[in-house]
Amino acid sequence: MTTVNPIPLDISAVQTPAYILEESALKRNLAIFDRVQKESGGKIILALKGFAFWPAFPWVREVLHGATASSLHEARLAKEEMRKEVHVYSVAFTDKEFPEVLAIADHIVFNSFGQWRRFKPQVMAARAAGRYVSCGIRVNPGHSEVQTPLYDPCYANSRLGVTREEFRPDDLDGIDGFHFHAHCGNNSDTLERVVASFEKLYGEFIPRMKWINFGGGHHITKQGYDVERLIRVIKGVRERYKVEVYVEPGEAVGWRTGPLVSSVVDIVRNGMDIAILDTSATAHMPDTLEMPYRPEIREADVPGKLAHTYRLGGLTCLAGDVIGDYSFAKPLAIGDKLVFEDMIHYTIVKNTTFNGIPLPSLCMWTEQGELRVAREFGYESYKLRNG
Ligand SMILES: *Cc1c(COP(=O)(O)O)cnc(C)c1O
């Protein structure tokens, strides 16, 4: 993978560990969303769950219609920093947080009819007082092609979304929309099949709705994604039912927008060479262990391919804090910088201060070639989480 910034980033100038969001890469993704919105008439909003790097929101706001939150805190961030449409879905809203959610949301999606009935009086009171909050129900569309159960919202006995068996047409009064989320990194042919299943199960109720939200998990900015088909599917639903269509990607917004840069701190041996880095699989790139997947490292290859193979380990005491085995053309030395590609989405939002190891700083590499440090984290960020 190569950077799209016309001015190459001087890696030696980076204080590690650091995430570096590249403005030009984010804008490359946003241009694709811009085209989808213009040609399909659908609206794209950012799912903060996967990408909440708000210093970059001024760029995102230029193109997307708003943000979607899965909690009160994400909703507040959407309101404060995106300042466009605020959509909120929660697996379950608590009595304590709901009034605040209601005060800032434009759209609220409920995960069950029980939740809708519980909070409907508050919604109706807000509407009567002149603040129209549009509400929807998340349904299980009855079809998913996600292979990893951890990421499949439609596995047997899933708690996410109302199934057709539990669906209550009598409770739809006051509901404006349907939401489904059944994708994870899928292409638009999958969306086409999910929409067909959704229509088969819930089609008779769609004419009563104002909008349908297709959820996230659409890998719109990945090479090979069939954008034309996405546009066709959105247009088709909009025209068949005269509804607005929303799509809420997270990963696709932050996809390939920049690396995590780390340094080699020590090199040890135990049957093989092991390099210890000033980062961590578990604290700074947890999906390498959870998903799991193998991150790409600039100028490195699979073990044994290049002359010098190392196991790359993190700074925490977790025995399994290992990123993987990689080979390099030259032997690694203490102080060498390693560039982990595509480390912006689902990393920063999941970081922990486990073991008290420092959080990577958050930087931006602008189109003008400026390396801007948006945030550095010190001891306080560790102390505040523990007392
Ligand atoms: C996770 C999630 C998203 C974003 O998914 P991506 O895979 O990051 O595009 C959108 N909507 C809902 C309801 C989600 O749970």
C-alpha cells in the first residue's frame, strides 16, 4: 500500500507510538461517498463506533450528512463535533441516559418494541413540545453473510434487532423508520440479498415508513467494492417505497486513512529473534487478537520471505501480546521505526491503558505536508481511568 499524499511523510520525524491520519486518504474516501450520495439520493452518516477521530470531522462534515452513535457519549460527540444530523441506536437505552439522548438526537432507533413502549411517552411529549424526533425499530433482516460469529448480528439467538416472529405491527404507531445492520466488511451483492430478505419479511409495513437505514458494514471504499450496485440498490428502495435511505459506515470511512508508527525498543531471543515494540497488540490494535487478523507492515513480508525474520511483540505483560512474525530485508535495530498500515479505524476507539503503557498520540498529516499533533496522552489518562 502506498500513501496518496503528494508529499511523502517523513517517518523519522514521528514521535512514537503515534497514529497518523492522512488528510488526502480520508478525502479520497469521502469523494466516493459524495458520488454515492449524489447518484443514489441516499444519505451517508458516519458510525462513530469505528472512527471517532474528531479533529478530522471538519473534513467529514463537508460530505456526510451527520453521524450515528451507539451510546449517549457518542451522541454527544456527534452533536458537539460533527454538528449535523445526530442518529442514535442503542442495544438498550437506560432510564438515566434516555432524556439526554432525546434532547440531542434527530433519529432514535430502538432495538426492541419493549424499549419503544418504555420511552414512547417521552418521545411523544418532546414532539408535542415542538421537537420532532424521528424514531425507528431495528429489525433482523433474516439474512446475513458475515462469516465470523463475533461480528454477525444475525446468528441464532442474537440480541440485535427484532425478528419477524417478535415483530408487533400494532406497536408501529409513531415509528417512522426501519433499521437493519447485518453486514461486516461486505460487498454490495450481499446488500442486495439482505435487502431482498428484508423486503420479503417487512415489505408490507414499509409504505408506512419515512426512512430505511441500511446500517453499516458496507466496505464502500475498498478496492473491488461494487459502488454501482450500491447506488442501484439505494435508488431502487427509494423509488419503490418513496422513503429516504441512510447508510452508516464506520470502517469504510476510516479505511486506509493512515498508519500506526512504532519503534523497536529491544531485541531478545527465544528460539527465534523477537523484537519488542513501543506499542501493543492488545492495547493499541486489539482486532489483531480479537478478529484476528494480521496487519500489514511497510517494507516487511511473511516470515522467511525476506532475509531476517522476527516475532513482533508488544510492551504489555500479556504473554500473547504478539502482533505476528514478519521478515525484513535488513536486520532490525533498536530505534528502527515500523509502520503498521491502515491502523485508524477500530483501533483508537478501542485503545486501553492496560499495564499503564502510553496511548499512542493522534496526529494528522495534512495535504500541505504538515505533521500536526492533535493529541498526546500522558500519565493522567492512565490515572483517571483507575480512580
Ligand atoms: C458497527 C455498526 C455500524 C458500523 O459498522 P462498520 O462495519 O464499521 O461499517 C453501523 N451501524 C451499527 C448499528 C453498528 O452496530
